[in-house]
Amino acid sequence: MEGLGEVQCPSCFEYFAVSIPPLVECPALLDYDCEVCCRPMVIAVDEQGSVHARGMDENFPG
């Protein structure tokens, strides 16, 4: 599932697409700014290429 993944901003709740790394580089954590409200977030990409966005002050499970 290389290419793009859709995430929801944890601050403004808008959806937008982000580029995700190749699966051989996953799991990965990416620093990102929302393309709508510009608030910082961390995007986690798991081994299957699924993406999940969290605010900078939120913890990821595990």
C-alpha cells in the first residue's frame, strides 16, 4: 500500500492525504503539520501501511 494514506487531523478533524513510506520502511513515525490548520502531529504507519494521526501530546499504544 505504498503511496498515499488518508488521515484525520486530531486538532481540526479535517481529512487529508499524506505520502507514506514503502512497506519495507514500516513501521514508521512521521512528524507532520496538518494541511488545513497547520497544527503539528505525529503520523504512525504500521507494518501493513495503515496510517493514524495523533496530536503531539497524545501517546501511541504500545
